[in-house]
Amino acid sequence: MMEDYRAGASVDLEHDRADLDRRVEVPLLALWGEHSVVARSPVDPLDVWRERAIDVRGATVAAGHFVVEEQPAATLAALERFLWDG
């Protein structure tokens, strides 16, 4: 986890700049907690991802910041729907 934070403040910025003109071409699933900062934002997370990806799907999960840890069954169900139902 700490490597993710380190990269976010260093090499990720370089990689992001190199990919600014590209979009994710595979289906993308975004999940966030309905009690998280993301859910309280006036910006729709799916709109943000639609700027960077072609096929964006997503929803809130009854959780806070740590969606997978707080709601593993709901997260799995969302992943299964995304992967198997297309």
C-alpha cells in the first residue's frame, strides 16, 4: 500500500502525462462507498472516468472508504455482475 502512495506522488505523474491522449479501451468498473468522501462529492465519479475510458460502469456500495473490507459480499456480487453479465 505504501508503494502505491509513493508512486502517486512521483512516477505516476509521469505515467499520467504520457497517457493523457489515450483512453482505457476495456470495460471499466468503478465502485465506491456510499458513506465515503467520493459519494459526498458534487462530481459524479462515473463522469470523471468517462473522460478517461470508453466503457464505464459503476455504483455505490453500502460502505465507507474501504469497500472491499467493509462489504466483501456486495463487492463480489458487483464484480460477478460486471464480469459475467457484461
